[in-house]
Amino acid sequence: MKKIAVLTSGGDAPGMNAAVRAVVRKAIYEGLEVAGVYNGYQGLIDGKIELLQLGSVGDIIQRGGTMLRSARCPEFTTVEGREKALKQLKLHGIEGVVVIGGDGSFRGAMELSKLGIPCACVPATIDNDINGTDFTIGFDTALNTVIDAIDKIRDTATSHERTFIIEVMGRNAGDLALWAGLAGGAETILIPEETYDLPDILERLRRGTHRGKKHSIIIVAEGVMSASLLAEKLNVEEGIDTRVSVLGHIQRGGSPSARDRVIASQFGARAVEALKNGGKTVAIGMKNHQVAEYDLARVFDGDSEFEKEMYTLSKELSI
Ligand code: ADP
Ligand code: F6P
């Protein structure tokens, strides 16, 4: 393999830039040419592709977002769209692609590999919802952003003796809500992987008030319901007055944490090695603190690798 490309796709995540930097620097170190594709799969279709040099990725390791920009691209889900992308790859002499993104982007990579282009997939999403890896790039930074918000909300919640409901991103996964709830000392955490029970939420609120608590924090993952709907339920059914805070896209921005920069560097470099050595389509990830590559199909089969013990612990500690 002499020339590879790198793209970022789907919802952006802090640390994507660090991963792009690692791919470019490692590829050049290994004697490969490396091209950047702008705007994810859309850029592949439109031929927005340019050769990158060592200096192209200078001064980005600390920046949020992605210098290659990102996109959701419906056209790439069609056979015609992917044929256009293949044509561009051939035109530019690109033999393998590093895809940095979430599970949707990985599905795109799977389809691309069926056309004879090997892909190395680097997991980057704040949702931490990719099977086969314990962590995705961006999760740690987003988690710290959420905790910072919880701590601030707790201040005002205490002053006013209020109950707050904080809505956290994560699409259909509860990792961000669960980790943030545990680290932020929330009384109640609602995640899509577990059924919720309104009487249990109320009982927890009552117990808290009974032992003199001045505030309550409820974390709800967006995959369960909106914070405003939960607020309405608590109000209509029990007359409980709450305040709602939807954290939204601030969870996707900001300078990546040290941890995200490190795993992004490790994953990016490993992706280049995988393409150079095997030319096979693989996913890169971290299992038991070891960077590993594994069959991309594993991402899509089986149930999500949800950590039930952590949920149980969060309940035990918030009695
Ligand atoms: P993420 O990668 O963050 O999960 P998306 O689910 O939006 O984000 O996926 C990113 C892009 O990957 C989509 O816009 C589309 O271009 C491509 N993609 C997703 N699913 C498929 C699929 N089944 N086949 C081909 N391409 C896909
Ligand atoms: O996948 C990352 C994510 O931020 C999810 O947590 C969220 O549901 C979604 O993307 C939001 O997407 P958009 O930025 O397209 O509104």
C-alpha cells in the first residue's frame, strides 16, 4: 500500500483532530502518502480530497471539532453514491481509508470495503456506543463537560432547594448519562438500557428530602425521553416542581482531555499499521487497557456491551 486517505464522519467528537494528526504523521513515518478527505463520505463522493503533509496537522492536537470537517451523507447509503466515491478513490490512487467516526460511519466503511477498499475504523463518538472497544474518542471529554455542568447546576439547586432534571446526549446509549450520573452524584439516572419506574424516582426524592437534602439531581439520557417530558410527568402526576437543563451540543465541543488525546494518538497510529500490514478492513479499539484491532463485523453483531454493574453501583450509592 502506497497511498491512504483519512476522513472524519458522523457526529464530531473532541479528539478527532488528534486522531487525524496521528494518522497523517504515522503514515508519513511509514513512508506512505496520506490524503485528507473533507466533509466525511460527502467529500469522498465530491472528490474533496487533498494530499496532507506533516505541517498540515500541526497545532490541532488540542483543538475540538475536526479540521477535516464532518457530515452526515445520505447519498453514501446508496449504491450509486458509493460507486461515485470509489471512482474518486481510484482517480486519486488511494488504496485504503482510515474512517474516524461512530457506528454509522463504520457501516459506511463496511460497504466501502465490499467494493475492494480496505478500511481501518477508529471509534470517535461521545456516545461510547461501539461494541468491541471499552472507550471511544471524545467520551472522556464529553463526560468532563457534563460533570462540570452538573456541579454548577448543583450550586443553584442547593441555594434554591430545587430538583433539577439534566438531559444528556448519547443517542440510544446510556454510557454518558450513567458515568456522568455516577461521577456527579446524581440521585437518579435514567438510561435506555434499563427500564425506569416513576414510583421509584419519587421514592428516592422523598427519601432525600426526609434526610434533609436540599436539592436533587436527576440525569436523563436523551434515549429515554426528553427532560421536559419527565418534568411534565413529575409535575402532572405528583405535583413536583422541577427545573430542566438540556446540555445539548456543548457536550460535543471543547479541547479534548489528555485521555482522549492519548487514545486518539494510539488508535490513529494503529489504524495506519493495520492498513500497511494487512490491508484488511478492521476496527481499532481498546480492551482491558490494550489497543487492539478486531473484525469490523463484531461492531454490528450482538447486544450492546452495557456495564450493568456500574448501574447497580449508581443505585447503591444514591440510596
Ligand atoms: P455516526 O458515525 O456518528 O454514528 P451516522 O450514523 O450519521 O453517524 O453515520 C455517518 C454516515 O455514515 C452517514 O451519514 C452515512 O453517510 C454513512 N452510513 C451510515 N450508515 C450507513 C450504511 N448502512 N451504509 C452506508 N453508509 C452508511
Ligand atoms: O452521536 C453523537 C450525537 O451527539 C448524539 O449523542 C446525538 O443524539 C446526535 O449526535 C445529535 O446529532 P446532530 O448533531 O446531528 O443533531
